Amino acid sequence: MLYLIYLPVLYFCLLLYFRLAAYFQITDKPNHRSSHNQITIRGGGIVFPLALLLHFLLNGFDYPLFTSGLFLISLISFYDDLKPLSNKLRLLVHLISVSLLFMQTDLMHYPLWIIIPVYILVIGTINAYNFMDGINGITGTYSLITILSLYFINESQISFIKGDWLIVSALALLVFSFFNFRKKAKCFAGDVGSVSMAFIIIFFLLLLIIQSGDLKYIGLLLIYGLDTVSTIIFRLIRRENIFEAHRSHFYQYLANVKGWPHLQVSSLYMLVQGLVNLLIIYSEWDTLAFLTFILVSGLVFVGMRFVVEGRENLIGKELANEKMR
């Protein structure tokens, strides 16, 4: 029950941030890539790193290297919310932060042929998580179902971290979602929110995978992964620059083109990922079975995109015509 004190503390911290953000005009203004049509406070996700930094200071300084990495990556992400930032500087800070995370999880003791691909995967996942933050409610609900699944695993199957860190993360998500899971959101997560939450979840996942020796837990981020990877593939087919901002994700298509309410799309992603998590938690898959599950899931997801979005939209009208000749 002591952790419930965090709820009012984080709530009032976020209210204070709203006042500061309004004064310094830390806001998102609608543009041609936006999925919203009103000026909204940006950076409300600052409550995620704030909650864990507060917990770190009040509860014995656990996981100092991870917390230092979280502070650095949150700081540079918040600065990026304020003004455009050099990609090189952002990447440098991400590398330093991820290195601290790897040191905390003892991943640095592994051979280079393992460490280097994991660096690429982790930094790619952080950026993918950031790109998936485009409609009301999606970051809060999706992250919450992931954290709750990790908490269940930690408490009932494999103890991989002190459970209070998972509880505090969930409470921060609840406070943020109170202001974001709305038809007209009071705030957006911003880079500071989506990037820091990705960093937090990756830390938990790495600890779980190392402790269990089981890669199947990567699937706790499966739906985000399928949306991101399929979007990159279709953009490459259309000969688009994958590093340019866009609105090509499946969730964006549902919200912006099909006109589905944001909260409906966000809830759908959360519920589907929740069902996947149940399969993963109670399965006894070996590596081959897990890879088969990923492959089948990918084919189903891509097939669904073809049905919903249409062939011409996904691969481009000209390319579709060429293939039909």
C-alpha cells in the first residue's frame, strides 16, 4: 500500500509540469503528419523517468547504472522535445545509455558477436517504440500491459528484478494515462516519454531473458515489432526514405484513414498484445516453436494489412500495376 503514495505525488508533479510546459510553450502543434487537430502539451511522459529516479533515491539506490542510463537518455530526449537535436549527438547519448544498461545486466561479459547485434536491436527497438507513439493512449496502454505481464512473470514464474520497480513503472503509466487516454488528450508522451519507457521495458526484458535463458519473452513486444518491421518493408518496396517522418504505420492507417477512434485503436493493440503475452507466459516453446510462432504471426499481420489497407496503398500504385502486367 505504501506505493500508492506515488500516485498523488506523480499526479501533482505532472500538474506542475503542465504549468511549466504551458508557460514555456512545450507543445505539439498539428501539422500534415499529426494524428491530432489541437495544440497539446508535449512531454507528459517525463513522469516515467521521474518516477523511477524518485524510487531510486528513496529505496536504496538499486540498479545505479541502469538509472544513470535512464537519466541520460531521458535528458537528451526531453531536450529533443524542446528543439531539434543533432542525430549524431542523440545516437551518441543512446550508445552511452545502452552501454550503462548492458553493464547493469552483465551483458558486457558476453562475446562481441552477441553484444553488437544486441546493441543494434536495442537501439532499433527504442526508436521503433518512439515512432509508435502517434495516437492518444497507445503508449500508456501498450506499455502498461507489458509491465503487468512482466510483473506476473516476476511474481509467479521467474524472479528477475525487485518487484517494486515494476509496480512504480505501472503507477507512472496509470498517472500518465489519466491525462492521455482521452478523446482530447491533456498531454502527449513526447520523446522523453516514449524513449524512456522503451529503455525501461528493455531493461526489464533483458534481465528476464538473461535470468531465464529464454528468448520467447521478446514476444512481449510482438505487435509493436510487427507493425514497425512491416512498415519498414513496405516503405522500402515503395522506394521511400525510411528515415523520414511518415504516417505509414498500421495503427496510423486505422486512425487517420479508416477514422477509427484513437482509444479504440490503442485498446485493440493492448488487447491483442495481452493475448499474445498469455500465450508466451503459459507456453513451453523451444526456439524452433517460438520462431515458427513469430513467422506465422508476421504472415497473418501482413495479410491483414493487405486486406485492410489494400495492395496499391501498401506497395504503391505504380508498383502494383507493374506486378499485374
